[in-house]
Amino acid sequence: MNNLDEFKCQICDSKNIIKINTYKHYVCACNDCNNISHIKKTKYLLEYILPRSLFRRLLPEKAFLRIFRDDGSFVPSEFYDVYADECVDLNERRISELSQVVDQLALAKIDPSGMEVLDVSGGPGYVGHMMKESYNCKRVVVTEYSETSAKTMEKNLDIETVKFDYTSDNLVNLVEGKFDLIMVRSSIIFCPNLDEFIFSLREKLSDNGFIMIETIVPSLGEIYWWQQLEYKFPFIYSQETIEKLFYKNGFSFLEGFRDYGNYIGVKNRSYDSLGKKMFTWVFEYPMLLLYRAILGGKRPPIDNKMSHKMLTQIWQKRESAVGVQLGRYSNYNQGKEYKSKTFGYVYNGYLEKK
């Protein structure tokens, strides 16, 4: 789709949007629902300049797909095959993820011991495995987009796995039974219909069951730092939209917090190879500055900082909200005393201190 006049919010259908030009996508920042949706371009800027065949031979696959368009020779799910390796060779940050999840749940006084747990898009599966091992969870099911990763996690981590695609699958039909706890971490950005998905989560929950949801929320940083991704997340939902849809589907809010961080710090900590660091600072960062300059003085209806903001919420399924005391939000600026795996740190237990 190249006619910008035809663009509209892919979430609420409004044409009251601010159009943001990025390397691989046009972004619709909606003035009515404050959500973000992406529409992929037909050709990228550097494809007019650089010879595709030469760079296809010179660059690793992921680097190549940061510059050029996939012509059908790549399989999107293979990008997530990396979890097949991670599940048997975990780094320290990944290992600390379990402690972070347990402390997140503890904010709402939730002990996962003995529960039946569903971890949606839970690759590389370590959290699910350790919840089963350390907390004697009756049943743990982990879904993942990559079938290869799902099968490898099941084989090596002794957990039940299911291949799940937000765009074509429904959890109600895909996963048997009901669960006491469902975790949805860093994945609703691939969900085309959040209302239907939350309804399916309710259907899979036991009475008074819990959902922990963790996701980025709209900011210019989330748009520009990831503008070269070929298989970029199509949506970024606002906190207000997420809350509205959970309330609509019969949930009560228990506890939540927001983490704020700087992407430059995240990139420096997360990239452990010289090649990745050079690609970021020689290619990605200058492109960020270019497209941010193209936006000029426009102010989309989102956080205009070039930062990373992570939202975590814990909800409970209720038949009635009468007499339910609502929780509250806390806020943390990452670094120094607050360190999360999400921001490239080894989690240091700051939530437990709270």
C-alpha cells in the first residue's frame, strides 16, 4: 500500500492519524486510540543504491534483512529458531528471568506453587521449566511461534509445548484444559485483535485465575530503534487500550508497574559481539537520527522520547468487580538500583525490595 491517503489506524479504523516515515514502514500514530500500527513499504531506501546480490553474499542473514526486503527466500518463523539454541545454552540474563517473574507475581501476592501455568510465547522455555521444577507446578504449557523451538524446548526442558501464531491460531482451540496462571510476556505486539485474544485468555483461565501481561507501550524510541526489522511487530498497544479491554472482558486490576530505560544503554549491554555493535552504531543509529529528523516538529499522540518503556500488569478473572480493591502502578528508571533482564541487565531483585 503506497497511497498514504488510504492509511488508517489498523486497530480502530480511524483516519485521524499522524503518519510517521521510517526505513521499512509507514507508522500510523492514532490520535483517537493512541495506538501504533505499521504498514510495510514496497521498497526500502538503500535498495535503490546497494546491489542486492553482492550484499546477500557478504552479510549474515539477519544483517541482510535489516537493509533489504525479503523476496520470499526466508521463513519468518526461522528468526525464532534461536530459542532452540538458547534453551540448552542460557546466558546469565536469561537465568535471572525466573527470579524476575516470581517477584513480579509476588507484587500481587501470587505464589505459583502447585499451579497450572500457561506461558504464551514463552521461549526459550527456561521460566516454564523452572516453575515446574522449583515450584512443583502441576502443569506447564509454553507456546512459541517457531515449531523448531517448540519441539526442542519440549525435548530438552521436559515441558509441554505448542506452536502458536497470533495471526492464525486461537488458544481456545489449540490448548487443552484451564490454567490458574497465564503469562503473556513481550508478545501482544504481534496480536492483530487484542479484544478477541483477551477473551480467549479468559476462556482458558480457572475461576479467579491470574494473568500477567508484559509489553512495550508506544514511544518514538520503540518506532525508530526497530525500524529496520523485516518482520517487525505490527502493533504497539497503549496502556489505556489494554486496560479498557481487560475491564471489558471481566478482569480486575491487581498490580502494575512501568520500567523506563535508555535504548543506547540497552544496545551496549545486549550486544556481545563486535560485529553487532558496529552494525548498530555505523548503520542503525545514524538511520535513527535521519528518520527522526524527517519527522520534524510533528508530535504524535504518544511518548515522544527516544526511550524504551515496559508495562507490566497483573489481572484477575472475576465474575463481579463489586468489593474489589484496585491495585496501583509503580515506576522505575532502569540503571543503578533498578536492573531488569528486559533492559539488558542481570535482574538484581529490585521488585523484591519493594
